[in-house]
Amino acid sequence: MTKLSWHRIATLYELEHDLILPELTVKTIVVEGKKICLGRYKNGYYALDNKCMHAGGPLGEGKCDQYGNVICPFHRYKYNMVTGKNTSGEGYYAYTYPIETRDDGIYIGFKVKKWWQIF
């Protein structure tokens, strides 16, 4: 079982007043010094690496289509927000992060690395 460290990315107030992200949009957030693409699709929140695997484009500056795909602003490569799988056919994957909605807000989970994985 993978151990996760959880970090709050939105408060309950922001969640209740719909201040985080409109439906079918994405944005870049920074959590613990790491840039993350946060997206909203069908009233769910999803997080994936902010970097397109094709040419390094910032996914959080892209768009979201009606199917829940993040579209890279550089070359229009598409990634499914839920799975991270490239849906435009090139075979790339963007790493996805777990998101939890709790009583006090929304949290993102990062894998905790073992001490020997740091080097």
C-alpha cells in the first residue's frame, strides 16, 4: 500500500461558494513547490502533472473539453483528467493525483518517498 501525504488545496468556504474552479476548466496550482494541473469535470475535481509529456506544455494553461479532457495549449494533445491517458492517440500518460473532499475542504495526495528514493 502506498503511503500518501495530504495537502489542503481549497477550504470548505471556497468549495461551498464555488470559488475554486468553474465546471469544464483547468488551472495551475502550486502545492509543496510542485506545479499541478487542477481540473473540474462533472462537479468532480481532478489533478494531474502540469507538464504535457509531448513537449512540456503547461496543461493548467490549456482548456477542458466536454469529455473531461485537458487540452495542452502548445500542440493540442489531450489527456483524460480521470486516468491521465492521452486521448488523442499518441500513447502518452500524465501522472494523476488522488483528490479527496473532506469536511474542511479539498485535499490532494502525494506519494511519500522512502529515504533511498530521494537520491
